Amino acid sequence: MKRKLIKYLFIGLTVLTLTGCGSIVDDSLADRDEYNVEEDDDDEDDDEKKEDEDEEVPEEKTSESKLILSRDSTSDIFYVASENGENIDQFTRKDLAENISASDSKLYRVNAEEQYLQSALACEGDGFFFFKDSNYSDETGEYVYLVYAVSADDHKLYPIWEDRESHYIEACDYYDGCLYVDYNLGYDYDADKTLGVKEVCYEYDPSSDSFKEKESEYASVIDEINSKGIRILGSRCAGWDNVDCYTRDFKECGYVLANTGDGYAVINEKGISLDIEGTENVYISFYAPGYLFYDDSNYDTAGATVYVYDIEAGSAKVLASDVESTVFLGRDGSKMYYLTGSYEEYGIAHNRIYAYDTENGDSNLVYEAKSVPGVSLAYPGAEGFKVLNDRIYMVDFEDGDLKWFSADVSDGKAEFKDIYCLEQHVDLFDYGTVEYASSSYACPKCGTILNQRYAECFVLDDKYSDYADDINEYMKNNMIAFVEDNFLDSADYYESECADHQANPTWYRVTDDWTVSGVGIIDDKYLTVNMGGYWYGGGAHGYPSRNQYLFDLETGEEKSIKDFYTGTEKEFKTLVAEKTRDYFLSLDYYENPFYTDDEDIIYSDAYENVFLDDGNIEYLYNGIIYYYPPYLMGPYASGYIDIFIPYSELLGRASL
């Protein structure tokens, strides 16, 4: 098989804090030059003699560069593209899992029924897809960390690495014909120091049709670093979800980054380190040959400054300032791609993607993108971002589809073209369009923005109903009412001081979003419009919300459960509570989203919290979803708990 060197890139968002940028100082060395260790003169002479003696210089080993296009690590569909985007192979998780037995599928979760349980795709190379996972074992009551491969040709499974000591995986990277697995060894709390990291390397052996372990070239250097109680960090220039292996960073960057506990240091392949002063409160995870990248986000003002740090010069310079968000997207040769985001109009993200060239120090605007109402799940201009050999790939929206586009950026600009790789059809646009409204309300005394609201409404195509105008007017009025609901009229909120508003504007700012998340038609008679919301007023996280409109297309009227259900409220509460208990009993132990594992308590809590007119219902073609919001029946981390009830049990018939 041809060797495939793949960089698997994912979007990563860094929210970083910077207190100061100083010069690089190496306390253990007499001067800076010792860090850049050069070969001895004798070695150079030997090399010159060898070149003179050799009449023929062997050809350099070559490999075909390819890139795996996957929107994220748990995507169901993968495309493997040649560097020019002309030759593309398609694979699905179902394809790759076809030869995995039912018993093995519980451990090797290539195609788990629940997407969040699926193994994460880490990389691809030499005809293999490599997956990593953290999987709870019912038999042992512990987690197993594992890496395995699936052949692209015959879909054969190859177990490679397994660990049961909570040594979680930091990197799984296919580089120069080998698979590298980097994992964390944990922390010694008694000694108050990190145990460091370890790198293992595997190479495919055709004679045995298996992956054989071989020693990493830098194993001794990594062990030496571990002995000093500092922890090395792989560069996330391959994306936030998947880190470059240490070997790749040593080879391509000439060093690895290390967290010393008092800041950062860079350590070269000889084990010699240079401390970076002024980084005690900086978070660095993206780096390139000779340079470190990070941003300084000010929580008080919601502004960020993007920096690049020149290791040799020992100083940082500003790449962008006063931006609302920053995403480091990936590295391609000497170019580091990053994004700055802003909201000229609240709710509509305006992203600008730049390339910083470490060779000349220039930062170039490559392209811009704005969010599309109704397509809230796609981050504009950066969804699925991948880059290889001056060619960018990303997922964008066009004519109702999320699909892959590609652009040659060798001249510094991007003109994206459709490469005909469908990622997802956004079916709500089959039925109409989406409009939006936005508002920002300021303190009447000091002008500080204290409340921002964004809402969308679905506009039904009139071919679906003679009452489309009535339905659309109803939803549009609800949208306008939402954005005009200025809570700043509440007198008690204004007792806060303007000096506090201006010093800490984000502390007082409340945002509220309400977006269209799905549209459908049931039995050619009922229109469903799903809405999703998110309120944030400070703290660790905000609060989500959801709702569904149900309209009769033959009359234009909005419907509720009482228009269909003929039973009593007590009967409804009993049915939902029973289905909730049944759902709990169907789950494995580690899947439990409820506060308790007592089925009787779950039943009684459900009965007390369910009401016929609370609106926590979504209609499907074959039944309803009754949902419990976060905190009601389970912790925030559980999200919504959905209980399916078929119409046959709810209404005594097969359809609505």
C-alpha cells in the first residue's frame, strides 16, 4: 500500500489568560546558543567524506500525501482526499464495522448506536483508519483505554494498544509510516508532581498481518523529562481533538513544549530546555517551528488579543486585538491558520481566517464567512477545517446542504469550490426559509450593553398550505416579541452602578438566543417546527431551552396535546412515569442520566414532575418525545432526558 501521511485537523478554541511576555531564559545554560545544538565538526567532516565516497545518492523515500475529511472525530462519514482534491474515497462507520462481531463491537465501538459513545477517529495512514476510545467495562468495573485500526480495504479489525490504569491518551498520530500513541502516566499527589508521559510506537508487519511495537526514537529523552517532574505537551496544530505526537513535534518543530509548573519551557531532542519567562498564567497548546501561538482573553471586557511568540528572539508580537473570539485552526508548512470572530450584529457570527507565515512574519487575511440563520450547528468558515499543501478543506452551507468545499490558497486567497462530498442535508430548507431578528439593549446612563437577544422564525413555503401566511405571521410575531422583551425594564436590575458596568461589562450582560433547529410534516397534515434556545447570564454555563410548534396545515391552527389526548392528567402522568422507569431499566450502569439509580424514586419523581400542559412534548410521525429539562430529573451534564411514547400507547392508534 502507498504510504499516506495524514494530518487530521480539528477546530480548537483556546480561552487563554496572559499576564506578561518576557524573554526566554535558560537557567541551566551559559548562553542561548547551547539550546540550538549543532553537530560536532568531526561529524561534519565524516559526513563530507561519506558523500565523496558515495557515487550514487539513494533516492529520498516518497509518500503520497492525503487528507482525511471528517467533520469531527465522531462523524459517521469519512472522505479521504488526494492533495489536489481530485481523487476522493468515501467510507462510513457502518462500512468499517461490517466485520466486527457483536461481542467485539461493545469494546471496539466503531459504529455504536449512540453517536456520543462511538470511538473517536484519530488518524488514517497506509490504508488503515485508527480509532481511540475510553470504554467502561461492566465485567471489571473499570475503564479501558485502547487504540485499534480498521483496514480500508477489507475492513479487518487490528487491536493495537490497550491500558487499564487510567493512562488516558493524549495523542494518537500516524507519522512517517508508524502509529504513535502518547499517553499520560498520571500524577503523584504525595510527591506533588506529574509522573509525565510515555510514547509507544507501532509499525504494520505484512508478514504477520499485525502491528508490532517498536521503540520510539525519543523514548530516553521523554524519560529524562519525566524524571524532572515536568510534563511535555504535544502541539495541537493538528487540531484541538487530536494532538501531534511527540516524535512529530521533535522532527518538524525541533522541540516539544513542556509545562514546568511555573510556566513553560521548550525542550529540544537533546533534552536541553529553555524556560519561557512570563508564562505562569498563559495557556499555550499551539506551536510551530520556532514559534508559540496563544491568545489573551479578557473575561471582563469579552475582548481577546492574539499573540505569536518568537522563541529565538524571546519576544511576542500581537497578531490581532479587540476580537471577540479566537480559534487556532492548523499548521501547514510555515503557515499557521487562525480565526478571529466578531459580532457586528448580535447572533450573526462574522469570522475572518488568517494565515501567519513564520518565514516572513506576515499575517494575511485568507477569507471571511458569516453564519447562516437556520444553520446554527455549522461554525462559519471553520467547520471541519483541514489544510494540506496550500489547500484548505472545510464544511459550508449551500442550497440546503452542508458539504465539503476546497480552495487552493497558494496565492494567499481562497476561492472555494464544491468537491461534491455531502456531509449533511439540512431538511428544514425543504419546506421553506429562515428569517432572524436581533437586538442589543444598553444601560440608559452609561451605554454599556447589558442585554442581547437573537431569534429566528421559520417561513413556510405556501405550496404546503393555503394558510402558510397565517402560520408565518404567527411565528414571526413570536420572534419579534422575543427580541423586544427587554428585561432591562426591571427596576431592580438598574440599581447596579455604571462604574461596575463599564469596568466589568460581561458580568452584567445577559444573552438569550432562540433558533430554528428542525422542521417536518407529519401525515401530510401537521407542520412541526422545532426551536432551541440558550440563555446566559454569567457563571460556568448558561441554560438551554427547547420547544416545538405544531400546526394543522388544513386550518392554520396551532395544536397542543389536549387536542389529541382524551385521557385524564393522572393517566398521562402514570404513563410517562412508567415509560421513564422503563427507559432507566434499559440503560447500562454508566449510561444513567438520572440523579438516582433507584427505580422507585425515578418513577415517583417523574410522576410529580410531569404535567399535561407543561409543553415538554415533541411530536414525531410514530409517537411523542416527552422531555425533562436539565436539573429536573438529572444533573446539568445529562442534558435533556428524552422519553419516547408511541401513539399506540398514548392515543390508541398508530398515528397522530
